[in-house]
Amino acid sequence: MKTTALVAKIGDILLHPATVIAAMAIGFVALYVVEGQLTHMPFVAMVALSIATILFLVSARLAFSAYTAMTVVCITTLISVVKYRAKGFDLHVYDIVFTGRDGDALSFLLAEFGTLIYPVIVVLAVLTLALAMIFRIERPRNLRLLLRSTSPICCVALLPAFYPVAKDEPRYFYYLSGFNASAFYISLLDLPFMTGEPPIRVELDRLPDVASFPAAAECSADEARPDIFVVLSESSTDLSIFPQLRTNNWVQETFSNSERKRYPLRVETYAGGTWVSNLSLMTGLSSIDFGWQAPYLTLALTDRVHESLATVLANCGYRTVVQMPMGYHFVNEGPFLKSIGFETILDHDAIGATEYAHKDSFYFDAAETFIREHRKSDGRPLFMEIQSMFAHSPYDERAHPVMAEPAGEWTGDADTDEYIKRILVAQKDVTSFLESRAAESGTHPSLVLEFGDHQSSATRPLSDEIANGVGISDLASPAFLTYYTLNGYGTDAAIKADTTKPLAISYLGVSLLEAAKIPLSPAYADLAALRDRCKGEVQLCADRLSLARHMKRRLASGLLELPE
């Protein structure tokens, strides 16, 4: 009896209008703190009100509808916060459509970000039980269905009036900005894109017909050529660009090495999306051209890219290999790389990885083992990409050796300092790999391209300080700058691109081919000409028409098929 009375008393408190109003007010304050933009809050409020009125239409329970609506918005916000902290990209409805079906991606998230995800699951379970109790104790309101149905219609109809994104502003960059309370609901507007024509197809269809590229000339597979190695340095950027770190002796010593000069590289993703940068390197395509499909191109373009860095080098006699720290099917990157011409894919299982973020020396050791075995059994030159992982988030656990450095020489932010220390450790492992290439340069000449795939979310405070008002929604932001290095061992490593200005990652592949003295196909020669005409830029190039014509010529030549 006492328990029943207690439940009844709690129910009376929860159902009291003052309690409901107070809970809503607290919820909206919390959402505002997370969103950080007061002008976005009317939209967030209308979203919550729309959900509440729909629930009231179905349940006729006012308090239950209000509590549930606020819970739904808060939970999606919390999930978005977790995702943004890990990946630098807000929760998007496509995450449910694509990532929700990717077993490798889900396993990775649970293994690496379990400390963030499991508490959310527990909170969700507790809230579900509480809402079930409220539903049971609240009596339905005696309102006609017609009256109940009017409210959701009006609320949903009013939502566009509170839309917080400018009509001419690409929503892709909105999702990079950490607007975690509103982003998921904004992303619902992208659902029609899944059934309509991709924006890039509409844009290219407007152009006049273009001539196809001539067939590529034969490339001799008998000519002696250097091995080519690409080191994808996970979450890496040139830390020396941040004036806040100029007093850090470790940073200055690591990034002022004259033998490994770093040149600025402009990437198109921030704090996550390694596969996006890698796709641009390997294909010469700009992911942003594909609009909403950008983060999912390894799915959308599988079996649709018929000329790539791998096919060009394979035609010149190279064995093409990628070694990756993730599973073969993670974001479909393995099948995609296979479809663009990579002969061998060494994934998480193939290299004997036991976790998702080993120290990078593990990945280089695995690569050295493969290189030795290849040279025993295969006489072809080697084109091999080695993807690292040590600098990847999360940064809430110390994964680096102790560094005896005065505390004042770090930033004081735990995540940022952990990230910096991992980068310093990772760069030492890159140096060891390069020393191995130098040691064998007499018998096995090689070119080594190293590049940072994207910045980490941990550099956001540093980037914001030097952004001069340029927001992260602008590709000109320093948040999109990483670096590349190119070193030759027993062979020249001449870069034809202007190294004083940022090079768009779409041009990095053709610049590597030039440095290796590989004959360029007509399509790649045209891409190199575009690089020079656009001063290394793609999305920031004034001559967008020439870039679109290049893309249309690829289509006309059968070198590329657009995703459906």
C-alpha cells in the first residue's frame, strides 16, 4: 500500500502543470547550452512542439506527450554530442540509413567509444521506464480527434518559418558546426535526395556536350620504377601552424625537420571521415561536388570509378596494395578500394590487429613484413598505402609514453594535449619507416608521400584562435588544412605543384604521379592542368566551369559513373 501511495504521489507531482512546465524549461535551457545559438532555439522548440502534438494526437495524454517529446529531442541531441565529439560531424538521418547497417562500423564505435555510448544507452533505458510509468498513471484527455489533429498540422506547417539555415547555405557545413540540438532534424530535409537526382547530375546535365578523353597510351611495365609508398597519417596536421604551440620544444623539434618539409594540404572533411580524404586522393574527385552523398561515397561510387591512381600505376606494372587498420567492410572502404583497382587489401584481421588503435609502429611493422614477402615472391614495383590510427580519438585515455615537459608548454586542455602527444609519438614512427626506406635506397629506390587526412576535433580551440573570423562552415577555415610531405630515396622527388599555397587533396594523386615520372593519362593530364590553372584549389577555384567540364569529360569517356 505504501508503495502504491508513493507511486501515486510521484505521479501527482510529475503530472502537475508546474512540474511539466519546469521540466520543459530546464530541457530547453540544456538544449540551448548545447546548441550555442539562440537564433536556432525557435526551430528546436517547434520541433519539440511538433513531436508533442503528434504524440498527443495518438495518446491523448498531455504530460506524457510533453515529457516524451523533450526526451526524444534531448536524446538525439546527446547522441549528436557523442558523435560530434568523436567524429566532428553532427548526428544525421543518414547515419541510421547507412551506419546502422554497417556491422564493422558499429563494432568499432562500441569498442572505441563505449565509455560515451553505454551511458547514453543506460539513460535511454531509464527514461523509457519513466515515460512508461507516466503513460500508465495519466488519464487520457477527452478531446475530439479533430481538435487533437489540428495542432500537429499547424506545428509542422510552421516549421519552415523557423528554419535556421540560409537558403543558399550548403547544409553539409551546418553538420560540421556542432549544432547538436537542431542538426538531426535539419538533416531530415536531406531524405528526398535519396530518391531524387543527385545535385551533381543535375549540374552536369546543364552543360553542353563535351568531347571524351582520348585513350591512354600504353605504359611500359618493363621499365625500372621506384616503389611508391603513401602514408596516411590519421588525424594529423602540421602543429607548427598554431602559434599557441611555438613554445613547445617537442612540437618545434618534430615539425621543423628540414628533411621532411611539410606543404599545406586542403582537405574536405574535419575531425573524421578518413575515407573521404582517401577517396579524393585515389580518384582525383572532390567529395563536396557530390553534396549530401559526400560522407557515403565509398558506398555510392563502388564499381563506378574506372580510372584511379591504382589503375594508372597497375598499367605501369605496379602491384597495388592498401593496408588499413579497420575491417574490410568498414564504411565499405575495402570493397570500394578493390573496385578502383587495388589488387590486395590488408585489413584489420589480415595484419593481426587485436584492437582498433595500435601504436603506429604496429602498422609499419606489418607493412615491413608484407614488403619483405612481396620482394621474395613478386618482382613488380610496389604501390602501397599504409593507414595509421594512433592519433585517432577518443582522447580521454592516455595512450602515449610519459613526456617530461613543463606543464606551461602544453595547452592545458586534457584532450588537446593528449592529441598533441599522440601526434608526436606517431611522427617518430613515421620517421622510423622513412629511415628504413633510406637504408635500402641502393637496392630498392622509393618515393614516400605522407599526408594528414583531416584535423582532429581536439585542434578546434587552436584553429578557432587563428581563423580570423572564418567559421568552420567555410572551406577556407584553417580547420581544413593539414599537410603533405614527399621524399625520395634513391630517386628524385620533384613536386610540380606550387608548394607555397594549399593544395586541394583532389590534386595530390596526380602530383604524386608526376613526381614518380609516371606517364599521365589524358584525364590525369587535364587534372594537372586544372591544378595549375586553379592555383591548387578545387572548391575555392574561380573557374568552376572548367572543373565541371573535366567531370563531364570523365563521364563521357566512361571513366566515371555518377551514383544513382
